[in-house]
Amino acid sequence: MASICRRKSDNVVNYVFSNLTDINNLNLNAENFTYTIVGGHEQGYVDQSVNTSTHELIHDVTPPTKFWGNCFTYIDGNWSILTDVVTNMNNVRKAMRDKEDTDYPADIEVQI
């Protein structure tokens, strides 16, 4: 099971934390969202664009097979892929590859 951080206005999921043994201190408050990744070297993260007025944490969720932030909605236990978002992100990635004549960054893949 996982915990997710979902935007209230449109149910878009920004974060999925599926291995909570490697994640510590999920904290959503009025000012920001913080979490710590543990194992080896602890690293703390702060997202100041996420807070309790804009987002919510939902626990005990079955995560998608292949997750990428902002590419899914989660409503009443059901996941949906935002195909237009995925397409736009991959178009930008392709333009970057073409400009640099490289194979990086690869297209993103999402799957429920």
C-alpha cells in the first residue's frame, strides 16, 4: 500500500510514496509538504507549493504500476491516466532529444 499527495482542486496526484520503509516524516501542513528519504544518506525534501489548503495526503492506496507525478488523477479509489499530460511531456522530451541529438531524456511511461 502507498500514501499519495493529491491536489484538492482537480484530484491530480503529485506524489506517490509506495515504499514507506524508505520514506520518513510525511508532513503536510499549512505552509508546506516535507518528507525524508532514508537509507544510506537521509535526504529531506520541502515542497512549498503544496500545503493543507491546496493538497491532501491519502493513505493505504494501491499505487499505479508505473507512476509519474501529475500524470494521474485519483478519485474514490480509482486511478485515471491524464493522456494529454503524458503526451505533452513526451513531446517536450522529444524536442530536447532532437535539439541535443541524443537519446536523453527518454519518454515517460505510465501504467495503472
